Amino acid sequence: MGPVRFLIFLFSVVLLSGCLSLPKSRLSPPDRNTLVRDQLVIHSDFALAAHHRVFEELTAQRTDLCRRLALSPSDEPIHVYLFQNAERFDDFIRLHYPKFPDRRAFFVETDAQLTIYAQWGDRMSEDLRHETTHGYLHSIVSNIPLWLDEGLAEFYEVPRGRQGLNRPHLTRLLVRLDREHWQPDLPRLEQLRSAADMTQDDYAEAWAWVHFLLQSDPKSLGLLRGYLADLRRDGDTTPISSRMAAFLGDGNSLLTQHLHLASDQQTTHKN
């Protein structure tokens, strides 16, 4: 065996030994306990309260999302695997999804199953609200555009009662408007195909467009509902940016006005 082959062989043995040294439970998803709440099939290796407030919120979120978007709910199961600690979660993700970025939760869609992997921790409510939004949407509209998928998840990740107001995103965009004379660009967002290509600014802008469509006026909400209905029926349809130009006018100006109005309402609420 030549030196190069020997080094490759030795490296492979080290990797394999490292994996084999981990307990089997660290390499497979939690499955000791199972709890079913509507679409959600929740798996864990620790005891779960059947009526935990997190799960109550997630089932209510499904109802709100479908009602708000005028979509009929799906009965396709969404499997949620909850890891009790970050170490086990990280081990599992590194083994099975080595190209994933460093995050606390993920949504994975395959032809066979919709799956969420998440840590049970201090920010689990936010993480689960975000990822289950992806699950609910993909169970109904499988080809939803990336920007809209992420924008809705950013809208619904905030606690109920805040009307989807993601304050860090709002602050980020207002600073950009003030200091950089930033202009929204929905057609650019519509071209994005991979979440890996999305920056924090892109996530913030995607949230802003969704908040505008859902919260500004009935015409905007009707435009979004019509778009999703056409997309679900036909698989592909005219982008929202084109529809907005035809039915609402200058979307950039409308969004900018909406962000300032949301900021004023937030200030009034604080006072």
C-alpha cells in the first residue's frame, strides 16, 4: 500500500471510529415517545406534556395560517423530532446533514416525508413556530417560492398577539432606509432558489413583503390569497411582483410607507 493510500485509509478509519464511538442514540432521531397533535407527529426521548403550551400554540398557528391565507389544511403528517440537548442534536445533524449550517432547528422535505429536527431549549418556541410554518405550507403548496416560504416563517415565528411584527427585521430595514437609502426589490427576491443564498437582509425583506401583504389592507391580502390559490392549482403562475404592479401600483413605495407605519404603531404601543 503506497503512502497516499495508507493516509486515506487511516483517515477513513479515524472517521469511522469516531462515529462508532458515539452511542447509537446519538446517531438516530429521538423515538422513545410519540405525541400526535393534528398534523404534527412529535417524537422525543424524554417525557412530553400532552397539552404543553408550545404544542397548543403550534396547533392554533395551523388554524390561523390556513384561515388567513384561505387555504384548506392538509392531513399529511409532519414529523417533529425533538432533541433534549444541543450536543445530541449537533451529532445527529453533522452525521446525516453535514452541509447544513449551524442552527438550532431545520425543516427537511423529501418525496416521502415532511420532517422537522429541533433542540428543546430556551428558544424552542420561536424555532418550532418557524419550522412548522414551513411544514404546514409545504403540505399544502409544495412549490411555494423561497422568499414567500421564508417570509411567512419569519412572520409566524414571533409570538401570537404581535400580528407578525418581527421587530429585529423592522429595525434592520428602517436603518437601511435611513442610512443606505435602501430600496426594496421583490423581483430579485423571487429569483432566489436556495436558502443558502439568502442573507439576513433578504430574510428581513421577505418578512417585510409578507407583513405588508397580510397586514396592510384587504386588497393586498386578496392578492396574496389569489396567488397561492393559482399556484396550488396550476403549479406555476404569474409572480406576485407582476400582480402587485398591475393591481396595487408602486409596490416599493407602498412597502416603505408600510414599514414606517409599522414603526409608528410599535412606538405607540410601547408608550
